[in-house]
Amino acid sequence: MSGKSNMSKRYTAEFKRDAIALVRSSPHRNVTEIARELGVSPEGLRGWVKQAKVDRGEGPSGALTSDEREELRRVRRENADLKKANEILVKAAAFFAREIVK
């Protein structure tokens, strides 16, 4: 059994911002080297750098910014809540319709 945990670590926004700044200010170093130095996964650091580019408007067209991703998550959550509420109302209406008919 390896010593790695299945739980992903959470890093502060400040840590991510500093890590991204380090990558951007060190063009002569590769991301894997910097990630190892910081104790983060290279894939995670690459993702942070890529998302930072999108947030600055330098990403591929159609890529969602962090704010847009958060808004999408919020809207999806809200949509799921509304679907549940609607389902409850439909069941309640059917129940009361049966009661009226009796």
C-alpha cells in the first residue's frame, strides 16, 4: 500500500497565486521541477497555470474563466433545487386533486 492519500489537498488562493507567479517568472525552469519544489502535483500546477491564462483572457476561445465556472456550478445547483421543488409541488397537487375528488 502506498503512502499517498486518495484525498486531494486544498491549497489557498494565495498559495496558488504565488505558485503561478513563480512559474510565469521562471521561463527557464519546467513546471515539474517547480511543482516538486513546492510539494504539489505537476498536473495540478499545470492546471492552475492554464486556468490563470484563461482568467487573463489568454486561453482558447470558449474556455470558461474561474468566475464563469463558479457561476455555472451555482446555476446547476439552483436548477437541481428547483427541479426537486417542482417535483414536490407536482406530487402535492396530485395528492390534493385526489382528496378533492373523494
